[in-house]
Amino acid sequence: MIYVGIDVAKDKHDCFITNSDGEVLFKAFTIQNNKEGFDELYQRIVTVTEDLAKVKVGLEATGHYSYNILGFLLDKGLTTFVINPLHTNLYRKSLSLRKTKTDKVDARTIAMMLMSDVNLKSYSNISYHNEELKSLTRYRFDKVQQRAKLKTSISRLVNILFPELEKLVSTLHIISVYRLLNEYPGASIVADVHLTKLTNLLQATSNGRYGKEIAITFREAAKYSIGSKMPAKSLELKHTIKLIWELDSEIDEIESEIKAIMNEINSPILSIPGISYRMGL
């Protein structure tokens, strides 16, 4: 069996290669964090064995710095282990009372950990996909939080420009209301719009739920509104609505990617009755 230890850093990675007999096949060497460096590591591995199934590669979990080299190793079909740096540190100290820590020492320590088989679990394609899912769900959460803040801004701006509107609809945050406010961002603007034009907009954006009667109600409320006529706030309202629409599109795209990954790994959580893709995040 061949054991490869890699100490990951931002710009370079230190590597060490040994075998089951403890023979040093390649003493600690440094590769650059680029395609040429990755290829150099792979070429050194294949020079000591033709059977990649007999190779175990270990590297520390160092956040985003390890993603690229990890993906390369998995694409090459190499059995790879991602090790908690705390475990590496404890293992190194168990071997020596000296508090030695250098990149080259860590590369050798990781290889020795693999050789000692200290209950390490290999990093599979499922693990890789799970990492992707975690990243996507965090990203989605951030986007949803951003959207929530913008919706709060919508409520604030409507309270300034057309406060009566909120009492006339079930919620401000529906497509028909957003389309109305994007087109006519303020009570004074709604009050002056032609009734037919207003009716057509509401019917088209509410799938027929809102018609001429609602259009009349909105326009009458606008005529007697206490809302301020503030072009700057109206512009802010329009831009905020557009930002929400952009976030809606981005969230949909993120959820589509999550769904594709969950389908690829055939996530068992989806077999639970009542659990959808969104609830399974």
C-alpha cells in the first residue's frame, strides 16, 4: 500500500510518499497550488505503483484551500481522506515530546496516520456532494435573509408613499402588488393612472384575481391617501422591488442545483413521506 500525506496551504502544498514497509518513496517535496503542481504529484504517485487502488491520500481539512486539490484527487480515482487538523496535531505529539510543527513534518505525519489506520474514513463522492449541498444551503440561507431585509424595506417605503395600500391586500409581498408598485411607486402616481390601464395590470399580474373593482378601490384610496410625494423614495421602492426579483431568481437557481445534486446522490431523506426538496435542505 502507498501512503501520500499532503499539508495544504494557500499557494503550495507539501507532500510525502511512503509505503507499508515504511520505505520513503519520496521525501517531503513541495508542489504549487496549480494544475502543474497537481500533475506533478500525480505523476510521482504513478511512478511508484500502477494500481491506484493501493494508494491512500490524506490531507488536512483547511477550508476552501483544500477544495481544488481534493477535487483533483477524487477525479483521479484516488482514495482520499480529509483529516481534522486537531487529530493531526494530537497524533504528531503522540509520536514525539518535541513540539515540532512544520509543513513538511505535517505531510509526513498525515502519511503515518494513514499507515497506522487510526479509524479514518475515506472522502467519497457522496461526501463531496454533501459538502456541495452544505455550501449551497448556506448560500441559499444568506440570499433568503437578504430578501427578508428587502421586504422589510418595502413595507417601510409603502408606509411612506401609500400607507393605505397595506390594508387593501392580504400582503404587500405578492407579484401583483409588486408589479403595481414597480409601475406606479406612490399614491399620487396611482391616483392619476387611467382606470383601464390599472385594471389590465392587476388582472394580468394576479391571474384574474384582481379586476376593475379592486382597481377602483386602489385608485380611490390613492386619491385620498396621506402618503408623501417623494420621488427619491419612489425610486428606492422600484429598485428594492427589482432587487427582490433578482434574489427570487437566484434562490430558484440555487434550489434547482440542490435538487439536481440530491437526485444524483439519491438522497434517502426524500423517501420520507411529506419531505420535499426544500424541507430536505
